[in-house]
Amino acid sequence: MSVQSQPIADNLFTWPAESPELLGSRCRRCGEHAFPAQPDCRSCSASDSETVALGNRGTLWTWTVQSFLPKPPYAGPAEPEHFIPYGVGYVEMPCGLRVEARLKPNTPESLRIGMPMKLIIEPLYRDTDGNDVLIFAFDAETEA
């Protein structure tokens, strides 16, 4: 039996894809972007939004490290000794929209405002059928 994978929710990112991108919406009237995609514009209230790719790279706008167990419905280990701290922050996408996301770097020494980030897709947990449930996160962009 092979392990299947599926996004945690529809229309958050392109999947399957060799180079996944976040999916959001753009208002056809005023050009405002939103993530996740929304049918109505939060800026001008128009109901004329289209789904658009937001890209797979951005800049770290701000961050923190989650070093304690989150409140339910947290799906990870319940014992504090098995909890692995993780970074969380806002990544500014090329369109100017700031997206809240988990960050792969998880220490203050490895994070800095303004650093380039790239989108990654990773398993969050395995469901009761043995399938990987995928989430998006951002990792530090390494120079080639």
C-alpha cells in the first residue's frame, strides 16, 4: 500500500505540482489580493474576485518562535517533552500581500526580518487511512 498525500484544505496551494504556489484571490474591481481566496473583496466589498497564483517566494516581514504547546485543536504530540518548537511569521508576497505561515527555521538565530523565503509543502500528520495531510510553510531561501 502506498502513502497518498492531500492538502489540508482545497485551494490553498497548487497540488500536485513540481513547483507549488500559494493560491489567493484578486478583486477585479480594485486589485486587492487576499489569502486564502475569498469571493468578496475586503477593501471595496465587490463580489468580483478571481483565483490567482500568489507565487512561491516572498520576504519575511515579521516572525516569532512557538516554543510551547498550542491550544486545541493542535494535532501534534501532547507531551511537552516531544513538542518541537516551530517558527511562525508573516511572509510578504510579490503582490504585497502578507501571508501568515509556519516557518521551517525554528530558532531566533536562523530568522531575520527581510530574509528571502520560499514556499515548501510538507506533511502535518498522517490521517486514519494512512495518508499524509499536507500544509504549506516557508523555508529560508538559499543562494545558489
